[in-house]
Amino acid sequence: MIMKRIPQILAILGMTALGSFAVKPGMANALPQVAGETPILLASVARDQALPTHPKTAQDYYNRGLLLHDQGNLLQAITNFTQAIQLNPQDAELYFSRGLARIDQGDQRGAIQDYTQALQLNPDLVAAYYNRGLARFALTDQQGAIQDYTQALRLNPKLVAAYYNRGLARFDLGYRQGALEDYTQALRLSPNLSATYYDRGVVRPQVGGE
């Protein structure tokens, strides 16, 4: 499903993929207003930052995980996030970051488990709902994805990407009117999303729209 939409996604994202933005916890209204199917980050690190060689604290392991993830070493990143979680199991961001590494690794089910744990610790974590929706969509759980995008929008009604991706999931389930409404709302918030016009153009004749 995602592969079929690559041309439209690239038209939306250009050179600014959603995941390239750094978003800190609690900054729901600062989430990037770009539609696409790339996960949202909560934190990032400078590429030239030195890798902690003798980690002792959860923060040390977390920083190592971020750097290793940024370098593409997903397995070691996950190992370091797991070490951080063992030292500080009540930190939602640690589960979130491990979930992000897992989704990049292709482990959608593991990512869902981590995002779920993050949300149990912090029910207002918009990015966890959004990213879990992406993982569920990748597993063809469109209904679960819709629920997650809806929760993300409840917390941040201006998150364009959630409207767009909820529209994709609704379209796949045959909810044409709902898909049309989501694409239209995404365009109200961000009128320059060419792929969204394309998808709305596909669904409009099916609901009798002009």
C-alpha cells in the first residue's frame, strides 16, 4: 500500500520528510504541518556528537541510542534504548524512541508495543499516536490506524499529516465520504499539498462530489 503511494508521498514531502523534524514532548502544537507517511521524531542529536563510550545512566544510553539510530545502526540503537529503559522504566520517551528504531527496522509489531507503553506512561504524546497509526496501517490494520490518527487529532487538531493519513485509511476501508472530508481538511490547513489534491480527485467522483 505505501509503495503504491510513493510518487504522491514524494510530491508532498519534497526534501522535508516529516521524520527529519525534532519535536520535544509536550509540544503538540509544534508538530510539523506536513503530510506524509514518515514517523515523527521526539528528539534528535547532532551528527558530529561523540558517542558516549562508558554509559552509566539512562540518559547516557538514550543519547547513544539516538546517535546510533541516526547513523543507521538500528540493532545497537535498540539495545541501548533497552538498557535505558531498564534503568528508567517510567520514561515514555525511551519507549517512543525504541519504537521509532523498530519501525525503521521493519518491526511494526514491536514498534506498536513500544508506542503503546509510551502512551500508558504519557497519554498526551501526540507523536506516539501518530506513529502507532503508521505502524498499524503498514500491517493493514486500517481501523486501528484511524483510531490512532483520531486520537492524535484530538490532541492536535492542526496536524495535517494525521488528516491525510486517516483519509488514506478511510479510503482503503471504503469510507469514501470520510476520506474526502479528511483530504479537504488537510488542504484547508496546508493548501500546497499536491498529492492530497490527487487523492481527493480520486475519491470525489465516488461520493458524487464536483
